[in-house]
Amino acid sequence: MARAVSHLSVGLDIGTSKIALCIGTLQDGVPTILGMSRSPSAGIRKGVVSEIEETISALSFALEAAERISGTPIQSVTVGIEGAHITTTRSKGVVAVNRPNSEISPEDSYRAIEAARAVALPPNQEILHVLPKLFSVDGLEGVKDPAGMVGIRLEVDTFIIGASTAALRNLTRAVSSAGLQVDDLVFGPLATANAVIDKPQRENGVMLVDFGAATTSLIVFEEGDVIHANVLPIGSSHITNDIAIGLRTNLDMAERIKQEYGYALSADITDKEVIDLADIDPSEETTTSRKYVCEIIEARLGEVFSMIRDELRIIGKDGMLPAGVVFTGGGARLAGLADAAKDMLQLPAEIGTPFGTISGMVDALDDPLYATSVGLMMTGLTHPHGHGPRPTMPLTSFDQHINGVFDKAKGFLKNLLP
């Protein structure tokens, strides 16, 4: 029998190849995982809903599995959104402080951030997040929180993340049609960082790379702020396709070969190692060189890492992030990935796992495939929405449903810190 839990938070990560859910709550102030589930995705292409009925069906199946595992009814979710439609820009907001004593209040900060929303986005795009970086008071720059200071001119630099209106609406419709309320929509890597990137890493400079099936999403932090984000149109399924072509086999076989025999550095594999395909599928009667398979993998990884370095060059951080690169997503399961990244990116690299104290069903926490759903769950815990069913948020005001844009965006960054 399902049990009711107060302050329930559910992170829903809908990918091209999988749907992952993480159900959690707070017990004595500690995030506690009640259940985690993974099921096949459908109707998603490069992170965007392309066949809504298939997506609804896949979501319904995933929901049933998650409720069965956790023993908890699920009514609402915090949903991750990614895809090549994601855009980023910077904007500055400026307001006058009109109080007689010129003391700056949180409301003034809110107005400054609201002013920063008046930025031109590409057609059919909506603002998903407005992340304040630093404020300026009468020309005094580098102010983290201006509340209580005195001045007549308040400015704020913000980092804005936008998303396609159609992608937002179709994702929301699919989730709602599966019987779920949408608590919030969050850019996937931003939520993932909530779980796997700690305060020292954010301060020193770090890149999170979510290596998905069809896309690779990334976000860069420095001095505690987001300084860059993007979604690359390449993922781990491209490696699977390369193996299928190179070995003249089907995609299911190629995926099994990648998972069971793949390695990111072909130089570490000897010429004598052989893969007997009959061990995977008895109907197969051939063998292949494991080194050859790893050379195929390494060639595609080289392209992925080259695109990542291009992103770092855009912001002048190629080889210049002391905390390095943290990999999550299903593609991060590839053996040897971190070592290959160290070599090709010339940066420290690791596979991301949640930091801090988390209790409950933690057996799967080390699996990078669940990192985004865990991050979404933790984001939901830091932004409680109340209990029970509630209306889906208007797509034009995602960041305004909790005490205004200022509390939402500024509080989000603070809650990321341990």
C-alpha cells in the first residue's frame, strides 16, 4: 500500500534514451531518498518531445515503476529540460533607489533583476532562469548582496538561460497528460550541479558535463557564478552508431559491446584482447578486436572533447579551470572516460557523485545516470511548493512563483552551497 509523505520532492529527468526519477524528502534536515527508478524513454529526440503520445506512454510507465519502488504516490515533479534549443545571454538591469535614506532593500534588488529580463531573445524563446551575478551600487562594483547598503543607482549583471517556447509547452503537456503536476522546470545541468558540484569547486572554476545519449550539456562556474552554458548536438549514442557501422552489427549489439568492453583509451588495450560476440548474442559467430572497438570509441570521444574545448576557448578558460571537469549522465559510465578527459582536455577530471550527507536508498547514487534526477529532487527540496495538487505554472513566469524573481534566482544559488 502506498504511503503518504509530507514535503515530498520528485526529480524527473526525461532523456532521449531513458527516464530517471528520484523520490526524496527531508528527515531531520537530511535529504532522504525514498526510491530511484529508470525506464526506457520514447518520443524524445535530442532532448525535445517529438512524439508526444509516445512520451506520455513512457512517462506513465516510468511513474508506475517509481511509485512501486518507493511505495509513495507521486503527484508533482521538478522536471529537467535540455536540448539544442537552449540559449544563453547576459543582461544588465538598472534601477533608481527612491527612498529618502537611499537604503537598498531586497525589493530594489528584485526590481533590478526584473529590469534585466528586458533582453531580446531569439524568436519563440522564453526566459527559463535569470541568475544574478554581481551588483553595482553607485559605481561600486563586485557587490554580492546590496541589501542594507546606501546608494541611488543599483545595477546587476545577470546570466540568462532561455528555452524554446514550443519545447517548454510540449514537455509540460506531456508531463501533465501523464497525470503529474509540474512544480518547476530547471535547466538540467544547473540542477545536476546542485547534487555533484560543491562550493570550493564553484569558487575555483569547474565545468559540469552531462554526457547524454543524443546531446552533451555543459555549464561552467567560476567565483560561485555561472559564466557559461551550452548544449552540444552530440552524445554517447553516436559512439554506439560508430561501433555498429564499424563492426557491421545492430545497434543493440553495439550498445552491449560499448557497455561491456568499451574503454576510452585504446593505448591501454593490448592487440591480443578479443571480443567473442557469441558471449553477447549466441546467434553471432564472429569475433572482433577489443582494441579496434576502443579505437572507434576514442575517435568519437576526440570529437566530443574538441567541441568541449571550443566552448572553453569561447570564455578564455581552455586548460584554465582549477577544479577541472565533472562528468555525469549515461555516457559517463564509459570506462576510462575521466582518464581520457584528463589527457585530451588537459584538466583534472572525475565522474560526478553527490556530495554531502544523503540517507535512504543510496545504492545507485554512484551511478552518473541518476545525477540529474537526484539534483532535481534536491532542487525541489530547497524550494518547497506546498502539498498536494496545484495548477501548472504559467510558462511566462517560471522564476516568479516563489516570492519573485530575486528570491528565486538568488536563493537558488545560495541553496547550491553546502
